[in-house]
Amino acid sequence: FIVAERESKRQLELSGLSFNLRIDRLDRFVDGSMAIIDYKSGRNLPRDWLGERPDIVQLLVYLAAVQHETAQDDVPVSALATLHLDESAVQFKGYVRSRDLLSALRELPKPDDDWESQMHRWRSRVVALARRFAAGEARVEPRAEACRHCALPVLCRKAQWLDADTG
């Protein structure tokens, strides 16, 4: 692969919202497809990208912007990843269409192993989130594991709501 762009600026319009984005890194693989990479520092926490409400929406918004811009060029995105940088390790986390392109990432789990279908699902989820936000919907929807890593539980009632749901 080659590093094609660093701190790449993009604009995206979704559901009447305008996003000004800066993608940390875009790589181009030998086959011409691209990888979208976002740098992260600090703790490398487990993330769920495949559920109805993905944890890392930032990368999925980047994906939507790159797909929109490259639709005319028909340049596919073959990998989405965070690159975690801390004093003890450098780690890739994310998914790749084929490990032949980047062995440090995972392929999609079965039965979700159709890359094109998953890309469509990710875009649909980003569009749905943007539509809800533009309509003024801002429900508090904490995931149970979110409060375990929060440094400010005294300032938030999410933990109380989660306790009420499980009690």
C-alpha cells in the first residue's frame, strides 16, 4: 500500500446536515482500492461496528464522504481501521475486505462476510443517525458497557438508568 493522503479534508451533506471532516489517513492498496484510517491515542477499548448502533460512527461518516466523492471514479474502500497509538503498542482495529490486503485487520464475521452489503449497511446506519439528529431526536441510548469506562459518573445519570433497567 501507499499513503495516499494525510489529514484529508472532505465535506459531506447528509439529511440536510453539513459535515466538515478531516480524515487522518487514506491508503491506496495495490489493487487501487482504499483504506480509511483514523488515529487514536489512549486506551484501546473493544468496539462494536456491526450492531444496529455502531460504536465508531466517525469512521462510518468518513466512509460515506469517501464513497460520495469517489462514486464517479468507482474507487472502492476495502478497509476501515483505527490505528491505536500508545506507549506500549501500535495496533490496528477494524475490518478489511480481504486479509490479503492488510493482515492486521479482521475480515467480516460470517454470515456478514459480504463486504459490499456491509458497506451499504454502514452507510444506511449513518444516514439514519443523521436523519434522526436533523429531526431533533437526541434520545439518551447508553450501552451497558459505556458507563464502565466513564471518568465522570457523578455528573451523569446514565448509570442510574442502566441500574433501573437491570434491577
